[in-house]
Amino acid sequence: MNPQYETIARWLAPSRRGVAFTGAGVSTESGIPDFRSPDGIWARTQPVGFDEFLRSADARYEYWRQKSESHRGFFDAEPNLAHQALARWESLGRLRGVVTQNIDGLHQLAGSRSVLELHGTAREIACLDCAARYAAEPLVEEFTTTQRVPECPKCGGMMKHATISFGQSLEVDILQESSRWSRDTDFFLVMGSSLVVQPAASLPGIAKRNGARLIIINREPTPLDALADVVVNADIGETVDGIQQALDDLQSHPGHDS
Ligand code: NAD
Ligand code: ZN
């Protein structure tokens, strides 16, 4: 077994307020493409920025067209081993929860209860004028059938997915809570993030400066690898499986110390 799995398991086992930080890479094994891989979303489409969305009806149409296209992939996707392991480690009291950049809602579907969604959720639509929220599914269906961008049923306002578009600010409360978790942890586990977008790029540093162990699991190197205690450049599924086995071994040989 990869000795890194045992090291990670030994840090995770006694932790009571560990934090998992996840990016698009945690959901690729559920069939949802990430942004930056060669077959990622950016290889195919140019996302609509928030300013354009506000300015132009054509941009709003293009936004809804793209979102409706990616919608099926999201809604048919199921949580994978990694989502399940994080939910289990939370229920066992090892993790405080998950901070995620993902908008797919798969952590909650896997059973995670404390999830901070930095970039919002694609499972809901939000009115930009009155802040009402609606389930995404029926509105996406409506758009697909009518090809008309829906308006808020309550106030007639502009509606978009409850996700943070380029140029749109993050929610301050969620950001502050994520920083708090990062300051107050002994175990910070990054999974499947390129760590190039803020604030993703800053949370691991906050954790590390406050004494946490920093573990990065990602196929490719990230700019924060030099800061980490352990870097695993491998697929997330097999790595999580290895860590779980190492945890199980620790459980059955608690006194074993070599
Ligand atoms: P990213 O695309 O920038 O990086 C993903 C990283 O994960 C890459 O470095 C890639 O090498 C790695 N990776 C992919 N699959 C992996 C696997 N199976 N095992 C190990 N590593 C793997 O994603 P990001 O850092 O999350 O940032 C981009 C933005 O994309 C986020 O803000 C997020 O909102 C959005 N996004 C979300 C989803 C989703 O909700 N599932 C999907 C695409 C994009
Ligand atoms: Zn409204």
C-alpha cells in the first residue's frame, strides 16, 4: 500500500474538526467534466460573464442555453466514493464539513450535512431582483421547451442559476465561515482543485499558517504543493479507497505504531 495513505489516515483518525476542500475534480468520476482538463468545459464553451448577463438579452439567452445543455449531466449524476467517504468522515466526527467550489450538490446527496458552497448551487435558480429561489429543474425544462428565458413568477425580475458567475461576488457570510473553519482546524484536505482561483488558493494557506496538516490530492501539480505536508498526484477514487483501508487497519490494530 502507498505509505502516504497511512500517513493521511494517522492524521485524520484523531481529528475532530478537519476540513475537506473540494473542486471540480471530485466530481469527474461521477461523470461531470471539470473546467481545466483537456476534455473540460472550457475546451468547448465560453462562459457568459455576469456583466454581459445583466446588459444583454442575447447573453441571457446564451447563458440559459449553456446551462440547460449541461443540466442533464448534473441531474443524472450520482455521488462517487469520494463524496461518500467525506460524508462518512463527517458523520464519525472527524470532519467538520466540506468547503466546495462545486455547484453540483453531490456532497449533500452523499449525506454531507455541513457544506459551504463557495460558488453557489446549480440546483436552484435565484431572482436577481427579489432574491426568491426556485428549484432549477422545472425552469430548465420550461426554457428547453419554450426557448424563452424565464422571468421571476413573483416580481418579473431577471433569473439565473444560484451560482457565482465570472464577475459576480461571492457571498461574504460563506466566505467568512470558510476562513473560520480553515483557521480552526488541524487537518485540511484538498481534493480535485487546481487551486488557481481565489479564494480556493488562499484557504489552504490560512489552514497551514494556523498549524493544520495540509494534504493535496490532485492528478496534476498545483501552485500550493510546496506548502503541503503530503501531495498525492493520483485519481481521487483510488486514493480515497486507500485512505479508507488505512483507517480501517488503524482501527483493527490501534496499538500498532510502526
Ligand atoms: P478545475 O477544473 O480548475 O480543477 C480541477 C482539478 O481536478 C484539475 O487540476 C484536475 O487535474 C483535477 N482532477 C480532475 N479529475 C480528477 C480525478 N478524478 N482525480 C484527481 N484529480 C482530478 O476546478 P476547480 O479548481 O474546482 O475550479 C473551477 C471552477 O469550476 C469552480 O469554481 C467550480 O465552481 C466550477 N465547476 C464546478 C463543477 C461541479 O460542480 N462539478 C464542474 C466544473 C466546474
Ligand atoms: Zn423576483
